[in-house]
Amino acid sequence: MIIDLRSDTVTRPTPAMLQAMTQAQVGDDVFGEDPTVNALQDFAAELFGMEAALYCSSGTQTNQIAINVHTRPGDEVICANISHIYLYEGGGVAQNSGVSMRLLEGDRGRITAAQILANINADDAHYPHTTLVSLENTMNKGGGACYSLNELKAIREVCTQKGLKLHCDGARLMNAVVAQGIDPKEFGTIFDTISLCLSKGLGAPVGSVLLGSKDFIYRAHRRRKSLGGGMRQAGFIAAAGLYALQHNVERLTEDHRRAQVIGKALKSCEWVKAIMPIDTNIVIAEMQEGIPSSAAMIALAKAGVKCFTFGNDKIRLVTHLDFDDVQLDQLVAILPSITREKLHAAAAERLPGMY
Ligand SMILES: Cc1ncc(COP(=O)(O)O)c(C=O)c1O
């Protein structure tokens, strides 16, 4: 059996989720007439105590729409240098919104209120106009790191004082909710807008919701249309998202527990130099010097375990709904068989489709 830990996006709908999908009441959502899409949007907005929500196709789309609505071409967005919006959205910020980015080095991608304050441009025609701060919580490339509530409040304070909007790329915000025991409404009071993915740890096959004020969502809805993001009987897939929010949040603790076990098992591998602290469901292992991460990816794939490289010196493993304790035991048994010798042999190889 293949153990797939490349991402928490690889899950398939459970029978109960599929049943919710096939039984969904639907209508034309471009006309605002899909009752299931409306129910999902209302449920998500209510969960975070925000005024309104918009169902979109992906987390990239919700982030890109948010950045577009919050900014004007020529503005500057402050974010971490390892943010998804910067690294992994195809340069969409430049293409869709024409903004520049002020990239800050954070602690596992978590930037601080003091850093933000020090990087807001003066009101001088030489500089781009700083209008938006975008935080990622949890921080994917920071090993699923969670922001502390105190730091988020301090960042909110800076944004309010300086008239900046504050967006959250909350692709995995529910993992932070569960790991830190924070009421989602706390996040709703801190951020102007939140992008929440339904297709990651929550296990839906597709979709993200964008949360914000009524006025913001009105403008986001117009932008979604112009990006070709209006969907018709979208209730069939929105039903999966609604089911996920209603049934798959608490169980994220299981993913977090299993991630800890993987971290411990990896730590005792001779080819692993260090494990990043594990806050949620993402495990990042740093390779010993001289062993490329691609070698570990290949050797693990040969042993039936799929993971991703994160640069030349790290691999990432992500736990999720389709990874259970049986697979966990298998993985823990497999890891000691991955020796330095196997990695050196794998270092000479290339898997098709590797990047
Ligand atoms: C932190 C973060 N933000 C945004 C996204 C984008 O989500 P999507 O793949 O739905 O576009 C991802 C996807 O992995 C992510 O990890």
C-alpha cells in the first residue's frame, strides 16, 4: 500500500461526505440561487463571526481576490518571504493586482508587529504605498507553525494605527484553531479577511471560502466573476465543504498526534539532521550534509512512502484524513530501513516528473 504524505490535499471524500454531495439541493449560484452554496457561506461566516463569505474554487483564488480587492496597482503588500502568496501562486500578485511585495524574514515564516511597523513605507512619492499585510496561519513552509494570539493582536493594532488591511491566508487555519484551542471568532475579529481552504486538512475535494465584511464580499464577488470563478450548480461541491466544516474539524487533533509520532521516528534516522518544531500536521525534516532531499524522496518512494522535497535540504510530510494509525505503524517500521547507503544510491537517480 502506498502511504501518501505529499500533502493534506490528497484526500478523497468519505462515503458520508459523498452522500452529502449527491443529496445536495442545488441551483444556479451565479444567480445566487444555490441553497447549499448559500448555506456553506452563511455557516463559515457565522463560525468566524464575520459578516459574509464567498465560495471560490481554490485557496489561490481566494488569496488572489483578497489581494486584488484590498489594493490598487502600484501598492505594496507586506508578507513573509516564504509565504504561499509569494512563492506558489504563479506570480499572481503581480499579474492580477500589479502590486509589489515587501518580504520579511520571520521565525518559521511568522513575522512580527515590530517588523511590520518598521517596513511600512513613508508617505513619500518615491515609495510604493503600503496598504496590505498578509499573514499565513498556519505557515506551510514554516512546518505548520501557528501565530500566537498575542502577536496577531499586536499586528492588528499596527494595521489599525497605520490604516493597513490585514489578510489571513488561512489555508490551514482550522489546524491552528484546534492545536491552540482558539475560538475561530477570535480570528474573525483580528483579520479584515480570511481565506479558508476546505480541501486541505478538512478533507473536501475542492473549494475555499473567503470571509470578510459585506462590502468586501460584494467587491470580491464582482472580482470572482471577472476571473471566471462564477460556478453554476456548485452546491454539489459546496456540500462537501459544509460537511467538512461540520464534521472534520475536531479530528484534526488526530493528524497532529500522528505528525508528532512521525517527527520522533524521523529524528532517529541517521540521515536526518533536525526536525522543525511540529505545531500541527506538517513535518519538515532537514537532511544531513551531503545528502540531497531528492535522494530521500526517491528512497522513500521506493519503500512506498510519498513525500515532497522542500528545497535541496529538506523534505515535507503532511498528515491528513486518509492517513490512519495502521499506515502510521507501517511508516514507523519502514523508516529504519532507509539507510544512508540507500540514499547515496538514490542520489544518482531522478524520478520522472521530479522538480
Ligand atoms: C498556505 C497555503 N495557501 C494557499 C494555498 C492554495 O490553495 P489551492 O491549492 O487550493 O489553490 C495552499 C496550497 O497548498 C497553501 O498551502
